[in-house]
Amino acid sequence: MNCPHHCEIFAWKPRSYRDLPLRIAEFGTVYRYEQSGELHGLTRVRSFTQDDAHLFCRPDQVKQEFLNVMDIINIVLKAFGFEFEAQISLRDPNDHEKYVGTDEDWALAEKAIQEACQEKGLPARVEYGEAAFYGPKLDFMIKDAIGRRWQLGTIQVDYNLPKRFQLEYTDEDNQKKTPVMIHRAPFGSLERFTAVLIEHTSGHFPLWLTPEQVAILPLSEKYNDYAREVAKQFEQGGVRPTIDLRNEKLGRKIRDNELKRIPYMVIVGEKEQQDKTVAVRPQGGGEQKVMAIQEFIDHINAEVQKMTKDF
């Protein structure tokens, strides 16, 4: 995990209360020695990438920082079309030996999480024994297309590691104080997030995310130059195209690009070349429309804008 490295970054020079909150983030590689039989595709691996961040703050800043991270995770999950459940993960009340820190610090951390959920009106179920060894956390559980639950985003309140790493800042009264540490990862494991997203969408990524938004299919080699011209205009308009220049029948090109889950196909032939238009075919069939090139660009950008207006 990256927590110790970020603690060392905090500790490398004197800190004032004016420096807080100090937020340190990275996409870091994490290693965990999962046992044989526990590995499962991309959803449980031994080496993964985590969108890891640690927020060092004063005690009076904890709740607001926690609320801010809740907003970030809400935006991330909704952008991908995920429905989620919140889970407050607390320590096992019958086995305090496997956790570090005082009962007082654990009570403060648990209270901060519960108050944040109440303030946001976020229903959250409580699970005992699911806390990290250093503090309680708020986990965001995602259901995939077949109903399995996965933990993706997480926020953790930690009063213990800052003490163990002897972190301190100078407060307004010129006294040395220990900061509170918030661990946050909106995506969690990027590998797991990607795997769940692929299964949840069956590969039909949102239009704003998919690497190729439109496949350009010329009816024959005679229209390859026009297809390239269309692709160039798409790129200039902020649309991501790919061109299928294979010497194949149109039906074969359509079938193959359907399997690639590309949201739109545009077909270009003699009429389209003469009129400077494209014949638009949505993924999965549907009504085919003839549109001017700029009209189609505007349509794609409007769809993306509608999907991404909240982030």
C-alpha cells in the first residue's frame, strides 16, 4: 500500500495548520499476496493499480473532507451508470486485538463516517469485522449485471497511522498536534473496476468513454478517400473514428463492427460522397439516418455533453 510513502512525504518538512488539508494522490501499483484459489480474472489479482490518495487534515476538517470525497465517488460511479450501496465497515466488537489504536480514536472515526452519511442522506448498512486494521471505512458496493456485489470505491478515516509515523503540525496555539488521515480511492482497483464495467455493460461502453465512437464503412474501395476525409473532419470536431478499409462486403463489415461494440457506424458511398453526408447506423440496428458531416459531429458532442454534464 502507498500509505507509508505519503506519510513520509508529509513528514519531510515542518507543517503548519495553514498547510492543511494537505492532499497527496497517485495512481500507484499495489501488491498483495493472494493465496492460491483466491485469484479471479481482473477482479482479484496480486498486482493492481489503485487511485490512491491520502488527505491529512485537522480534526475540525475531517467531516468536510469526508463529504467532499463522497461527492467525488458519487460522480464517478454515476458517470459509469453504476447503482451502488454504501457500507459502513466497522471493527469486530469481539476481537479488538487485530486492530491498532485506542477505543477513543476508533469512536471518533466511526462517528465521523456515520455523521457524514446522515448529512448526505445516504443509506448505509453497517458491517462489523470489515474495517481496515487502522480504522473504519465507508465502502461503495456495486452490483454487476448478474447481481454479484463488488467493493470498488472506499473512504477510510485513520487516527492511528499518523501517530505511528509520528506526524505532526504546528497548530494556531503554537503546539504540536497530530493530523487525521483520510484514505480515499474512488475507483479502488482499476483492474477490478474495468472488469466489472466490462461485464456490467457487456462491452457497450458509454459514448464518452469508448475508445472508438464511430466506425466509417466505405461501400467499396472507390470511396476510401472520402472515408478518410470524413474521418479527418470527425477528428477535428472531437469525435473518435476508425475506418474499415477492408475489401469486404458491407454486411460483413457491419457484423464485425457490431461485435466491436462501436456505438455508431457511418456508411459512405456514391450518394454520400456527392452530397457530403454520411448514412448513420446506431449500434444494434435501429433507424438509419442520412446526416451532414457537421450535423453528425454536433449530435455526438451533444450526447457526450449530456452524459458528462455532472463531471
